[in-house]
Amino acid sequence: MRTLVRCLVIALLGWARLHAQAVLEPPFGLRWGDTPEKLIEWAARHSLDVNISLPGDQPALRILKISARKGNLPGAAAQTLEGRFHTGRLYEVTVHYRDPAAKAEEMEVRFNKLRKELTGEYGALSANRQDRNIKDQFATRTLSFHREPVKGLFLLLAYTEIEDQLRKTRDATFSLLYRNDNLRQDLEKLATPGGGQGPGRGEKQ
């Protein structure tokens, strides 16, 4: 009986947030609550490298890093995709953009272009941080912006540029993070003693 009630509660939570979470779906055809197997199967179809991390101090966490050995990920200008799973359900995706052949100026142009596209899709992004630090003749400049279209759903765009002042070189990368804190919090509650541990909460929202 308790199991049935818990399943009903999970289903109701998922239904109540269905419309809200559709506002910010993860990329590459992924859905909040997907299992690692879906991402692994996608990587296998495109002959991509897969690295799986199992943090010893966070047994419920799984981190999958998908990368192209050469070039970009399928249908994207990015090189690496990182998915985070709590109790086997996807709650965070980060897309990393790195191009050794591109100069820092070109990477910043790409960053600003992506920022403009995201603004058009989700609304204006708010500035998080903009700073520049120098240590041991290396200057690091960081920029980051975020958007929370619905409470608990985050979009974070971050740019990092490192300048070697001694060799007069600059390298730049940027990342785009999608995070569903609503789902993560629900999964954490279900995984606690007495809260149950059911995967149905995040499936196909």
C-alpha cells in the first residue's frame, strides 16, 4: 500500500511540473530523468568516447562524459557532453566548447553568438561574474551569465580565457550548463530513508 501511494505521489509531482520543465529541456534529444543507458547508446551509435565517473563520496551520483575523438559532437559545434545522474536519472547536462585550432578572439565571438541565441530563445541572461586574475604570468578572464526561466531550472553560460603573458598566447573555452534542481531535490528526497527510492519521478517529463 505504501509503495502504491509513493508511486502516485511521484506521478503527480511529475505531472505538475511537466509543462514548466518543458521550458528548458536538455540538448541532443535528452529528457530530464533519462537513464545513463540512453546516453551511452547515443554515444555508441556515433562512435564517441565514453568516460564514466563514480565518486566514492557520493554513491548516488554518476557522471558520464561523451566526447568526439576528432572534430565535434554530432550536429553541434561542441566537443564534449557531460551528463550527471542522481540514482540513475539525468538532472544536469553541460556542453563544452573547445577548439585548439581557433584563436581566443574567435572563441569569444562564438561565445557571444551563442549567448545571443540563448537570449532569443529564453530571454535576457543575467550576469553572474566578470573578473580577471593574474598569477605566475598567467592571466585568467572569466565571464558567466545565467537564466532561470522557471524556478529550479537553470541555464548557465560560462567563458574562460587564459593568457600566457610570457609566451604571448591566449586560449579560450566556454560551456553551457542545463540544470534541473527540482528533479535533483525530488530524487534526493526519494533516496533518503523512509522516502523510498523510485526512478519513476523523472521519466519522460
